[in-house]
Amino acid sequence: MTDLYPVKRALLSVSDKTGLVELGKALVGHGVELLSTGGTAKALREAGLDVKDVAEVTGFPEMMDGRVKTLHPVVHGGLLALRDNDEHVAAMEAHNIGGIDLVVVNLYPFEETVAKGADYATVIENIDIGGPAMIRSAAKNHGFVNVIVDTEDYAAVIAELDANKGATTYALRQRLAQTAYARTAAYDTAVSTWMAAQVGETPRRRTFGGTLAQTLRYGENPHQQAAFYTDGSNRPGVATAKQHQGKELSYNNINDTDAAFELVSEFDPAQGPACAIIKHANPCGVGTGETMIEAYTRAFDCDRTSAFGGIIALNQTLDGATAEAISGIFTEVVIAPDADADALAIFAKKKNLRLLTTNGLATPDTAQLTARQVSGGWLVQDKDVGRITRDDLKVVTKRAPSEQELSDLLFAWTVAKHVKSNAIIYVKDGATVGVGAGQMSRVDSTRIAARKAQDMAEAMGLPAPLTQGSVVASDAFFPFADGLITAAEAGATALIQPGGSMRDDEVIAAADEAGLAMVFTNMRHFRH
């Protein structure tokens, strides 16, 4: 094997024809013989290029609706033969196998077919077999053979051919091989994940795949390297959003923006404006209102201190008035389905603020998997898409909640799903007024949320904390009555919690004694 190796013969078979003709012309310009199949050969011929059908080389026609066309020793022998191995060269000569020095394959559009909701048989037909086989053969023999699976690599290969008189370097071939194996792995991941859903069982083997979207400046901390990969699902959110201004998103920006947008997507825009403000992946304020600026203001007033340098997510179009209000403090990212011209003009003056638009909200009840790496493996689970309605609630106290309390309890429960455990959320009139997150003790979360409300009341010159007359949500049951008593002392009048504690009777009795209304959901929302 030498560093530079000439490209004399190429096989092209692509579903995505982007840049195909330009690549073909560049190859022919370096005297490369072109082999091809089906629609790829047709596109090259229509561009005036001389192309030989693979069937001419193998001596076998395409058959079985195209399922069999490149699965042949003449093809794979031409890809796998070691050019500096005398036995391999002799076998090629004995069996009339010509070397193939470049393979260009992008696979059947399996992921796109699934995304369109195609039926089972159609999806199966879009599982590529010959393509991955050729890709893997070429990649294994990258000492001599180039393999291209992404149209983004056409320019690099053309540049090397131009610079090296029709040859490529080992470094390029090695890099292309790595990309090729990652592509086939991601492709097989998409197929196996789809099959697992069809079978409906927990699979013995599970893989994950992604495509590099961005190399990040660093990870959670400057000494950590990081990158952002997308899974191709096209779910509205940070992965698919359009960035209008500001520097690149950081690791923490992406993580927090995702948390903010997933939370605000819980609120149907048809029911009115909603705003969520996130700091370190936890909500520091969530509000609704008649207008977007009212929703933002109410979210901001929950914890003005923590909102500084936070992430803001909206469930409706960002308008000029709201943009002007947001501009009053330093904000890292604003994400919304859209932004009007006034908002764009206002934010254009804030060079460090990133504005993202998503052209829609994420669907909160769409089934997905979440994965977290642990030492030696992965924890995989269904995404928490649990939701409840009024009909799901069980009143367990002597006093039933009022209509306003019920509305606020459901609001608080929605927010609780997005707060790190142990989670306690105080809500009043459709806005959070205190959030306690991530404490080792549930009663500590209750106290912290109440204290934050007290601090905000003092800062805003209010006569009393907004927890007076509020309701409280707890993401899991109260193991003791102390947390409930603390909430009552802060002014809460009603509570929502899963129930299920050994001491439920004790907690219910404490609620009755305090004159509180309490409902059980029979659903938990731990978020670690």
C-alpha cells in the first residue's frame, strides 16, 4: 500500500442525485471509467457522460425488482482485492475481475420512508442491502479504495484528484472509511429501532446513531470536548430550529434550550400564550396570559434573579412588545415557533442573544426513547409523555378544590414533569410563583420554593409572597406530612401529588386539619 493511489474505475449508485453530475464530470476529466446502475446511470448519461452498466460487468441483469444487481463476486472482488498482494492480483486476472477504486453510494431513503408514515411493506422495500455491502467492502479496503456516502464529501475528493493527478491520499481514504462505517451503523440503527417498535418487545441489542450537526467549543466545562449530533427525526426543537442571529450555541445552551422548548410545547397555543424560562435545565418561571408579553412577564416575575442569563421559550410567535421586554435583561437564547418583523428588528440590536425559530411546537405525547450513558452501558426508557386530565384526579380530602384551584393544579402538574426531582412547584392564577428543584429532601424543595417567593415579594415591593393563595404540585408522593405542612405555612390552599405513600393517611389528615384540598394523580414524574 502506498499513500497516493490512483482512481481509475468508479462505481456510482445513489438515491440522492445532488452533485452527481458534477462529480461524474470531474471523474471523467481524470480519465476514470464510470460504472453505474439504474437511475444513477440514466442521470449520468443524460448529462452526456459515458457510463457502463454494472450488468455488463457482472454478466447478470438486475433482477428481483432491483434487489439483486451489485451482489456479485466481480463487484466485491474488485472492491476487496489487495492491490499489493500477488495472490489477490492473480485471482483478479484469473476471473476477469477489474479493480474498483471509488464507490459512491447513498442508501435507499429508509429514514425518510418511515417519517412519511409508509406501510410496513413499503418500509421493508426501502431497506438497502447491496449499498451497505459495497460500502463496507470499500471501507475495509481503504488502503486502496475510496468510498463516499455523503454528498458533502464530493468536493474533498474532487480537490484531492485535482491536487494529485487523479490519485487520493491514504488520510482521505481513511477518513472516508470511518464516515462510511458510521453511516451504515446509523442506517442499521434506524432499521433495527423501527423493527423493535414493530415487534413491540424490548430488543436484546440496541444501537443509537446520529449525524454531526455541530462541533462545539467545549462541553459542560471548558476542559471537556463536545459535539452535537442529530438523529434525523425532524422533531421541532433545538435540533431543527433556524438560528437568526448570535454566536453558535454551546453545549449548555443546547441542553437548556431543549428543556425550555419541550416544556413550553406542553401548552397548546390555541389555549393562549405561554412562556417558560429555564436555567440549568430547570424552570425558574412559567407563565400564561392573554398576550405573550403578559405570559413572559408572569414567568419572569417568578424568579427575576435566576432568569438572568436564562433560556426563554414561547409557544406562539414572538412579537415586538415581548421582544422589547426580553431585551431588558441578559438572555442567552430565545426559541419560539416564529418571530415577527418587529421582534427580529429589536433582537438584531442584541448581538449576543441567539434567536431560534422552529416553525411549530414539539408534540408532547409523541412516543420516543431517551438514553443515558452509565459506566459500562446505557439506560434506555420511554420518554415521559404522561399527561392527566381532570377526570384522572382523585379528591382525597374533605374539601374538594375550586375550579380555579383545579386549573392551577393541572398547570402545576404539567410544570412538575419538567423540574428535576425532588420537584415542588407553587402556582397561582396560571403562573409559577415558586420552584424548588433537585433537592435530596422533598421538604427542602418545598422550603426553597417558598423562600424564593418571599425574596421576590420583597424585591417587587409586594405586601405578601405570591404563594399566599397558591396551589402546589409535587412530582412524587409526600413521604411525610412535613412537606405539606410547609406548603400550607407558605399559604398554599391545594395540592396535587401522585399518592402511594405508606403514610398517605397521615398526609391526608394533615391536609384536612389545615383546610387544604388535595388530589392524587396515581402518576409520578421523577426527572433525574
